[in-house]
Amino acid sequence: MINIAVLGVSGRMGRCLVRAIRESEDLSLSGALASPESGSLGHDAGEVAQAGPVAIEVTSDRGRALANAAIAIDFTLPEATADNLAAVASRQIPIVIGTTGLDAERHALIRRVSEKLPVLVAPNMSLAVNLFFSLVGSAAAALPADYDIEIVDAHHRHKADAPSGTALRLGEIAAGARDTTLGNVGVYGRAGRATARSPGAIGFSSVRAGDIIGEHHVLFAGSGETLELVHRATDRMTFAYGALAAARWLRGRQPGLYGMSDVLGV
């Protein structure tokens, strides 16, 4: 049995992870972390997830949450990343990070920590989305550069970051396939712009509405034809199952920075 500590247990993904762990035959919830302001503190993590009691109390104490963990899974907020990494590094606990909205400074910190322990980072834990990444890269490399690329992501009204981490990763992959960087060609919204589209630009649009779980569209528009690649998530549990697959894969790995492409072998 592999002991899992869930960091961010009171959030949407944290609750899904508790339910997914409870369903599994080889994983056990050993710790549940929430912010000091969370109303879930002191409650049974299974009850918080509406999955039935699991005899693990939600705590804001990282040491207590990680005490018996073999792997940690982090779905918190960017502001908590540094403290979470410090806690797992001091205990040499591998970590799967699904937190989105991470800036360059936090990515640099993750890279430093990964020199000492296994770290897997993915903006989207869905297995199909990570195959989608590969398809977008292949299309961007194969189609001529005069095919314009537009990326649209749609999520629920409470999602804080835009574009989504998945949308940005799609843009990075498409840009890399065209031998450039997203920093050079990314365009984020066009309100008030009177100029024509720049050659090679990769445009982004974000929808935040209702309870949309997650949709990503990548449009390749040429003269006389359009190719659209689409991924739609209809159940948030798919991300939880992917995160658990990542946790299983990460156990026993050498220190390093990994992604879901490593888990899938693509």
C-alpha cells in the first residue's frame, strides 16, 4: 500500500483525490493538508470529500500531513508552493504538483528541488490531454508556418488564472515545434488593437463561465481549410485518476523533474 498525502484537500481537486484514493486497492490516504483559514480543519478528510470517513483529520500542519507519506500530491495555490516544497524536501518525499498559475520564480524553485528528489509537474493530469499535447506538437511541426494558431480555453467561473496552465503548455509546445518560444509569439487578447495579425503569432482566448470543468481548442487556420483539435473534460475525477497514475509512476524514481509525458511514454 502506498501512502499518499493530499495537499489542498478541501479544494475541488483535493476532494476528488480523496475519493479516487478511497476507490483504489493499492493507495491509502495518510495525510490531508488545508490552509489555516479552511473550514475543513479538524474534520475527517473523507467526510470533507463526501466519500465517507477515512480516519484522517484535515490539518494545516505540513509536518503532520506528511508524517507517514510516501508521496505527496499538491493541488493548492501558487502562494503555497515554496512552503510545500520546503516541507517535502526536508523529508525527502517525492511530490506530484498539479497547481497551476506558477510563475517563473516558482518554476525555478521546483527545478532546484528536483535536483534532490523526484518531482512531477503537470498543468493538466488528464491522460488524454497529455496525448493531446503530442498531437498539437505534431500538427504545429507538420503544417506550414502560414497556418495561424489560436488557443481557446474554457473553465468554471471560479478559476483564477487565465490563460489556463494547460493552454499555456499547448502554446509552448506549438511554439517549440516551430523553432521559437511562446515569449516571442504569444498574444493574449486583442481588445482595442487596430493592427493586423502578426506572422507566426499564437493567440489566446479564455472563457470563464458556469461550472465548465475544462475545454481546450487549438485551431490551425490556413487559406481554404481549418484544423481544430479539441479536448473536453466532463468529469473532474479524470484529473484525480491521472494524478494517482503519476504518483504510482514517480515512486522509486531518481531525483529529477518529470512530466506526464514521462508517465505515458510519449
